[in-house]
Amino acid sequence: MGDDARPGRQLGWLAAPTCIVLLFSFVFPLALIARYSVNEFVPGQLMREALTPANYVRFFTDALFQRVFVTTLVVSLASGFVAVLVGIPTAFALRGLSARWRSALITLLLFPLLVVTVVRAAGWVALLNERGAVNSFLLALHVISEPIRFLRTAPALIVAMASSLLPYIVISIDSVLQAVPRHLEEAAMVLGAPPRAAFRYVILPLILPGIVTGFVLSFILSMDAYATPLLIGGSAIRMMSPMIYVQVSELQNWPFASAISIVLIVTSVTLSALITVAAAQRKWR
């Protein structure tokens, strides 16, 4: 028993550096933000130590911040959903390719992640503004008579965010899909199931963990997004991360910014856990 447990202890020590880094880079700062969130804001003094829920009460009772909270949730969920809808057929397309072409397309798919988020968002601005490529193309074809306002709209923001989330979705689904034997779908169709039913009742339950993993990751990244909502949504579509920046850099209200941060973190973790649990229960039902 002792000899068997000794290798486990030795391997456990290998995780110590990672735990220490997480402790000082994540746990301590998060605890500090949580403490700041119950302090009082004093103009000219940043904050005064206290234990008050006033910052949280303000966030959940002020109509402006209620809209920001709901907008952040809706845009994040919609962006993840759109990315999943596009990611599933993309993953199946990769599955049908040879190893050489599959590696090439995966590399191409991951290439946008090497570009800074601000640059990607600026590219969408160049495409979607009133004098951008999309409006110029539609005007040249005489499809429209005047430019369409794409920027500062929810659909444009959702599409832009979904495009940046697509690699995470595709990789998550592809990693699970590669382990699914091809003969299962063929066997279902031989037994009389149409392709849609074979996908729904045979393939979909098997790749559901990959879909959920990709969606949860996309949801968390969307909730924390800053550059894309700021450049594409602007003042018309406000989300929580840009609001935190405004509270810290412009208003110097650290307690309220900390409270918004805690709400953002708790909401992201709670909804991600609920989605994961719901998917697990559906899988084993």
C-alpha cells in the first residue's frame, strides 16, 4: 500500500508549481476584488473600507446596469449558439478529409487566433461600416440603394464574436468526433434510419460532450469580451467588460467595478456549471 501511494505523492508534487502560480495570480487577486466590492466609494479617495452590499444593490436595481447585464447574457449565449451551428458542419467536413488536408484546414482555422483581438475587431469594422466592403459590394450590385447600418447592431456583434469563437467550437467537436466509429452512422442508415435521424439519435449523443465543452468555453470568452463589443457594439450595445473599464479608468470607482467583476465571474461560472450538468443529465437519460 505504501509503495503504491509513493509514486502518487511524487507526481502530486509536480503540480505544486502550477498550484502556487494559480494561487498568486488568480485566487489572491480574486479575493482582493471581492473585498473591494463591499467597500464604499469616496470621490478623491478611491474607496473607504467598509462591509456594505450597496454596490451590488446598485447594480441589480439600476435600470442601466440591468440592461447591460441582460445584454451581456443574451449576446454571449447567442454568439456561442451561432458558433455551434457553424462549427458542427465544419467539424464533419474536416472528418471527411484526408490527413494532409485536415491538418492544413485546422491550421488555417486556428490562424485567426494568432491575430490580436483588436485587429480582428477592426477588420470587422472595415467590412461592416457604411463605406466598408459589404456595403460597397451590395451597392455595386444594385441590391441596395443606400448603405445599411451594420455596426452598432446586435446581429453584427453576434456574428463578429461567433467568428472568433469558431476555432474553439470546431476543435472541441472534432476531438470527440474523431473517436466516433464511422460504421455506427452507416449501420443506423442500413437499418432504415434516414440521415437526419441517424445524426440525431446516434451521432449527436456521442459528440454532445464536445459541443457542450466548446459552447461553455465560448460562453465564458464572450462574457469577458472587451475589444469586440467596444468597437462593433459601441455605446448602442453595452456589455459588462467595457463597463468595468469605464468604472475603473474614467470614474475611478473601484468598489463598483469590483462588484461588477464579481457578478460577471459568478454568473459565468454558475451558468457554465448548469449547462454542463443539464447536458450530462440529458446524456444519461
